[in-house]
Amino acid sequence: MKPDVHIKALDFKGFLRFMRSILTLLILLIALLVNTSISYGQTEEQVYSVVEVLPEYPGGDEARNEYLVKNIRYPKVERKNGIQGLVIIQFIVEKDGSLTNIRVLKGENPNLNQEAMRVIKEMPSWKPGSQNGENVRVYMNLPIRFSLKGGNGDK
């Protein structure tokens, strides 16, 4: 008696599809590895959210608030219409104290947002934040409340 032997012919098209899939995966893996190594080669430094010593406006919080009160110009249309609101500005205090990447994190009115951005862009340099005794880049969020006294358009 002969053993029952089944010999299946090699499915060459299936094999080619399989090899093409493997080759595609290898190419994607290589591209990912190359992209990762390029990213690590960039020189942009980390931006901290929490540091040992926070950045500080020259003269402290009171001086910063005085600067804002003195330099904010309430938009005329918003003043006339009694529009008030909170604008939160985010920015980076760089190692040298300059402010960069200034953007509106939260805002309720385009003109109030624009005025808050303007006054922050014109601010003097801050005392930079530090970590382990070295100046570092730090994210800061600064809320600016636009409010009118008496609700009749008076500041």
C-alpha cells in the first residue's frame, strides 16, 4: 500500500504577494527609523511647563499688571457695545527672556484677542526661568480680563 501523499504546487502568485507585503513593511519601517533619527538631530530645545524658578516680568507681578493697565487700549467698538471678556495668551519665555510663540489660548472676541496679543508682543523681556541652575525655555499662560466699569462704556 502506498501512503496517501498530497503534494501541493507552490502558489507562486501568492508567494509574490506575500513578499511584496514584507517588502512594503520593511520600507515603512526604514522610513520610520530614518524620520526618527532626523527628529532627534534637530537642535530645538525643550520647552518646560514646570520649572524650579518661574520666569518673571521685570519688577514682578505688580509691575506687570501696571504695564497691562497702562498699555491696553480697549477696542472702540467693544467699548461702545459693552463687550467684555477674558483672553488667555500663551507664550514662551526664552533663555534670554524674550517672548516668542505668542498665541491666543482662549479668547471670546477677535478684537479683544488682537489687543491682548499686541500688548504682549510689545512687552519688555522677562527674567528667564531656570531649571537646575540653568536658564531654560518656559511656557507661560497669562489671563487678561477686559472689563468695563458700570457697564456704560466707562473703563
